[in-house]
Amino acid sequence: MTGLIFITHQTEKYSYAQSAEIALRGGCKHIQLRMKDAPFAEIKKTAVVVKKLCDQYGACFYIDDHVEICKNVGATGVHLGKTDMPPAEARKILDNDFIIGSTANTFDDIVNLHKVGVDYIGLGPFRFTETKKNLSPLLGLKRYTTILQQCRENKIDLPIFAIGGIAKRDIPELMKTGIAGVALSSTILRAKNPVEETKKLIKTIQKESKIWEFFGDFLFGGVVTDIW
């Protein structure tokens, strides 16, 4: 388990598929294809390419938003934002054969998502990020600490990943809150050597995970235990 989810991003230098391959070469085992403004046909075509890359590198592959594409290409799962298809509806389409993750901004969001049976949560944004429009309120380290403590007190045992504008320097303190890991995009792609940066990030997350391994029973439960 690396604790790193890479979210694809298109830049002047890299296509969505190229960005995914960079993270895979760096050892990332969890790739999310996010193409919010792209046509459906383009997303599906890219999904086929990235699925093959993930298979080649032995990585899990998640589709952002598009449940149908997730099912058709045989992805590992789908990630649903707050304005996407409701997780309960997605579960009817995907059954229990696919992982369903969802985005949360508050503890109440997490409670509601836990009730409908999502497999993991992306909690954020940590700070401002240019890769996402219409941001929810920024959380910062203090809110992560509070929300993760509320989860423990209420015995909510979902893996929770920090998302939104996270830099390498943020990881040690974020891991102390009890998160399962982080989701990154620009931090990797803006590096001088993105492949090496991915490797360094994974090592940092793994190191902090070992330090805080007493959170293990809280972080990993249910279906996600087998793949994270």
C-alpha cells in the first residue's frame, strides 16, 4: 500500500495518458482518470489506454464521475464528486464488483457517505488548487485533525485520503491526523523530474504510515483492505 492516488491532469507538456504513465513509472499503484471538461467519447478512448497502462504496471484504475465507462472498460472503480451520480445509484449499476469512492468536505458528508456504503473518501480541499473548479471551503490541517478525530469517535472506519493542493512538505503532518494517504496531481507534474518526484512522495508517505501505523485498524476495513 503506497497511500498515493494520482489524479490525471493535462498540461502543455503531458496528455492525460502520459501523466498517468509518469505516476505509474514512479511506482504509484492507484490512478484516477479525471477529465471533467472532455467529451464522453474522448474520456472513454483515453480510459481504454490508461486501463492498459495500469494493467501493465499492476495498478488499480479508477474513473472519475463516469460509472458507465468504469463498468465498460473494467476499471477497478469509480470516484464520484459531490455533484456526480449519487453513490447509492452507482452501486446499483456496479454491484459489489467495483470500488466506489466519493468526495467529502465535512464530517456530515462522511457520515452520509458511510451510510450509503462507499469504499473510500477523498476529503478536501486541503488548500486552493487550480486543477478543480468550484472548490468547497478549504479545510487546512486543523479541520483534518478535527474531522478524523470525529471519525474515530464515531467508529467510521473508511480509508480517508487528503486531496487538494497538497505539497510534499504537508504530508508528515497530514498523516498524523489519521488519513490513509493523499491524492496528488500538480505536485508531481510540475516537478523537474516527475517520475523521481513520485518515488520520493511514495517513500515519504510510507515512512509516515509506519510511524503512525497504530491507526491501521481504523484506516483499512471492508472491501478496500484487499487492494490498498
